[in-house]
Amino acid sequence: MGKTYERIDGRLRTFIEEQPLFFTATAPLSGDGTVNLSPKGLKGSFAVLDELTVAYLDFAGSNAETIAHLRENGRITLMWCAFQGPPNIVRVHGRGEPVFRDDPRFPELLARFADLDPTPHGLRAIIVVHAELVRDTCGYAVPFMTYDEDRELHAKRFAREDDESLSAYFAKKEYIATSMDGLPGLPLPLSPI
């Protein structure tokens, strides 16, 4: 039932870009390290950069496990599920890297997300993923669910912060600068955008 694709284009690209929710999975190299699985949303925060490269905006949150794992080993899997329409699950397995605000590539990458103002969300980095394996599977057991709208809580919470106060907020959090497994996480203080 599953199929492997050489690139992200056509019907596959359309499917990925239309989904309001996707998941990221990463893990440290240590066999006893913490596997991380995170939901990602907010319309306009994901982009297909080319046939083998995707990116998403990494916003303020409670930890920085994905960033820490990518800094250590680069392994990442992204997954999208069809909650409406024909059943489908798409996974992109690849290598990722966090592009931080002080990276010279950051402004050009940020321009690829023109449909979302990242300012109120505490943008930390842009995660760029280079696909090594792209597959889909049936998704027959995935339930039907409807997308109503993005929640406003994230923007309301982090719109109060400027770069300095956001850095102070991150510095107080236990798993931002260092992961749960002691790996380097988000470099602090944040560079201005």
C-alpha cells in the first residue's frame, strides 16, 4: 500500500501544504535518551522550499528538544495525516538543522513564510529539513476530524515579549538552553531579527 517518492512535488506537495497540522520526531544518539514527538501548526508556518527541502518556523515553547537533537545528529521525521478527504499519511525522513536568527541565511528563509507574521509568536529558529526518504501509507485507521481554526493563545501569550524579555523567559525555562538529556539547545540570548 505504501509508496516511496523521489521528490516532493505534484499531488504529494499539494497534500502536505494543505494540512493544518504535522508532527516532528527526533531523538538523541544515546540509547537511553528521550525520543521527542511534537505537533506543529499555525497556518503559514510550513514551506516546501524545493523538491527535497522543507522548512518550518520554530516558535517559543516549553522546551527545545528538536533543536537539541538536530544540533547533535540531524535526524528528523515529519509526518502529515489526512483527517479529511481520502485517507493518507505522508512521512519525510531526513536530516534537519536549526537556522538561528543570527545565521546569514535566516532573512532569506524567513521571506519564504510570507503568509504568517511570526512576530507575535516568539520565533526562535527556522528548521530546515533535507529529505532522504519520502513515503506515504494508507492512513485507513486515521479518524475524520475537522479543522476549525488556529488557536489564538500562542500569539496572545508571546506578543507581549520583545527579544530581551523573550531571552529572559527562555533562560528561566529548564529545557530550552539545554535539553532533557543535557544536550545544547537554543543558544541564548536570542539575536534580534
